[in-house]
Amino acid sequence: MKLGFIGTGAITEAIVTGLLRAQADVTEILVSERSSVISARLADASDRVRICSDNQDIVEGSELVVLAIRPQDAHAALSPLRFSEGQHVCSLIATVEAETLADWIGTPLDIFRAIPLPSVAALSGVTALFPYDPVGEKVFGPLGTVIGAKTLDEFDAYATASSLMGTYFGILELAAEWLRENGAERDAAQNYLNAVFLGLTKTGSEADGTPFETLREEHSTPGGLNEQMFATFISSGGAAALTTALDAVADRVRKARQCRS
Ligand SMILES: NC(=O)c1ccc[n+]([C@@H]2O[C@H](COP(=O)([O-])OP(=O)(O)OC[C@H]3O[C@@H](n4cnc5c(N)ncnc54)[C@H](OP(=O)(O)O)[C@@H]3O)[C@@H](O)[C@H]2O)c1
């Protein structure tokens, strides 16, 4: 398959790195020349990667065109391009619906949307698709797990939940600082927390459908420290803070959708 990327930023670099690492069934990868540091790095990594100075060449030379530009750049970048009717397109552009993209482009397209995460570079990503598309599975499957959302609301909810990435590291930072203030070397604190959470992530993913609630109970001796930690976290507003943050981001995603429709 020939893949083309309009926009060669952080997520394109992660996807292309993953595809090369996975030795995926991709014969040619076309990338935008703009963002020349990343495009040159990708072209250096494989002779299957070709840099195009004109986005139109990417559209015409690809079986699947991946839109990987920021939402605020999308209209200006896409409206001059000429796509063929029914052309296969994968949009990574957050909050912009497929209908809006087709409207900007002015041609009916075969579009699916995807939310790959940076860990696709290490082949441990999870990518939500809407609608499910077998070509999307072919591209993102080798880079980790693929989830087909059944509705746009479900897809938007994955987009919201994926925004917890920064919070995850933010919480680890708070815990590492706490450990440092209580006697640990900063590096030791970070290594310790990485190991604790790596172990828990492994346990959770190997637990084959066991609810998180059950895993929490299994990791909490009655009357013990883990039980106390979670109870204190909840009674101090931890759950409310998380739900409020999820609702706020979901609201932003919903409003962005409504404002363009
Ligand atoms: N990063 C993630 O984890 C992630 C995950 C899922 C989805 N997404 C979505 O993917 C899209 C890209 O995200 P990103 O993090 O990769 O952003 P990014 O690092 O800012 O990359 C966007 C790239 O597009 C380039 N660009 C802008 N206008 C262009 C044009 N007309 N032609 C060609 N290239 C152009 C930008 O170049 P300049 O810097 O020169 O403007 C920049 O290199 C966003 O819509 C984002 O919501 C990102």
C-alpha cells in the first residue's frame, strides 16, 4: 500500500517510525516537506519514505491519504487540494467531523477518522477508528491494538479519555516530588514509580476482562494502606476532580463538533 501524510509533525513521525519498525506492508510513504527536520529524519530512516514539496503530489500518489495537520490549519491546507471522488482518506484531525472535511475539500470522500497515540512508535499503541475501516486495521494493527467505535459519541469519548496522557505523567510527577521530599533520590523515585505502574499496567492488561474495581479490591488488603490511600483520595475529591476534567474535555470536543456543523 502507498501511504501519504499531509502534515509531518509529532504523530506522523510516531506512525511512520512504527510502520518501519513493524515492517508493515507499505511500499511507499509520502510525507510533506514542511517540518523539514522530521521529514528528513524519516527519509533517512528508510528509502521507502519520500519527501514531497507539494501536498497535491501526496494526494495523487497515495492509496490512503492521512490528514495529520492541526485543526486550526486544516481548512487552509485542505481547501486548495484536489481529491478524486471517493478517495480513501484517514483523518487524525481532532474534533473535525468527516462531513466537514469533505465539505472543505469539496469532493465526496471515503473517510474514516483515527486517534493514534504516540506509543504507536513503539508498537504499543491503541488506535480508535470511526467508522471501523479494514484498511485502518491494516495500517494501525501492526502498531498495537485497534478499536472500532460504533458511534461518533463513542469515538469522541475515546478522544476525551486519551487526553489523560498528560494527567498520567502529571500524577507521577506529583508522586515523584513527594518521594523526593521524603528522602528518595529524584532518579530513584522516578524509576520506582515507573516500575510500580509498569507492573500494574501488565497485570491489568493480562487480567482478561477483570473489572478495574475487582483489581482494586485484589490490590487492597482490608484495613491496609492501599485501602486507606484510595478512601482518602476519594474523600478528598479525587474522583470528582477526574470526572470534572473528563466532562470538561468532552464538552470542548462536543462544542467544537457543534460549532462546525
Ligand atoms: N500528537 C498526538 O498524539 C496526536 C494523536 C492523535 C491525533 N492527533 C492529531 O493529529 C494532528 C497533528 O498532530 P501533531 O501532534 O502531529 O501536530 P504537530 O506536531 O503540530 O504537526 C502538525 C504538522 O503539520 C504541519 N502543517 C501545517 N500546515 C501544513 C500544510 N499546509 N501542509 C503541510 N504541513 C502542514 C505543521 O508544520 P508547521 O509546524 O510548520 O506549522 C506541523 O509540522 C492534529 O490534528 C492532532 O489533533 C495528534
